[in-house]
Amino acid sequence: MSPGPDLASRVRAAALLEGDFVLSSGERSSFYVDKYLFSTEPGLLRDVGAALAGIIPPGVDRLAGVELGAVPLVVAAALSTGLPYVIVRKSAKEYGTGKGVEGSFEAGERAVLIEDVVTTGTQAVEAARRLSEAGMRVVKIAAVLDRREEFSDRLQEFHFQALLRIDDLRVENAD
């Protein structure tokens, strides 16, 4: 299911910035997609959540999102699907319960990890592996935007799918 050109143009208008940026991978880029600009706009967030809900496979028990950027997205997708969700910490907190995964879940549950913008896939795979180590079965990683220029099999371990590719935002001369 494709979210259509309208969603791509709306994400582009809301969140595509041009300039000189350092990405999480350490690479430099002439453009940056600021996930906070599309995830803090209620109407756009609602529609992104509905589009993400459209790529959740049948039989999934729970959604998951990585703190901080994917939390609004997983909430929007959960509201659209009715599925409960958990939040994956980038590292377990050193106080209180010391959990690395926040929220209730049962071992063996099938989960979809929601991501915002995937540049290399490293962070998404690490989060999926943390969920697996906690006892969940990650059946898919679903992202809003795949901005990878080099493809590897790393994400396919978890059946990766993105709503949009960077080409859908019609970026010319992308680094």
C-alpha cells in the first residue's frame, strides 16, 4: 500500500530542510528531514499514523517505538490500529526498574517496530534486537522515511518497509 504523493508532498513541505547537516551516521548532507517537524503537526501525524497502520501485517500483537523520535509515531499508529505499544529505550535507565523496554508485553508476542527516518538502519536493528532479547518477536520494522543511499541486508533481517523513500520527496542532488 502506497501512502500516495499527497503524504510525500506534505512531509516534504513540513520537514525537508536544505543546508549543511551532519547525520546520525556522521556523514554530511545537503538536506535533512526533521522528523519533529512532521511528528508535531497533529493533522500530518494522524495521517502518517494511518499510513503506518496500513503496512502492519495481520497477527501483530503489539507495536514498538524507539525513544524519543518514534514515540509520537507509534502512538499515532496505535490509535489508528487499536494495538498496544511499548517504548524501546536507547539504553536501560539506571534507576527505578532499570527497564530497556517500557510498557507491558508478554514473551513471544509479535511486534512491529516503528521508526521515523532511517539513514543507515543501525539504530533500527539495534532496537529490534533489544526487543528480541526482551522476548518479543519482531516481524517488521516500519519507517516513515528510508533515506538510505546504500542498501544492505541488515534491515531485511526484520522485514523492513518504509512509507516513503527519499526520492519520493523529490530531492535533487541529494548527498
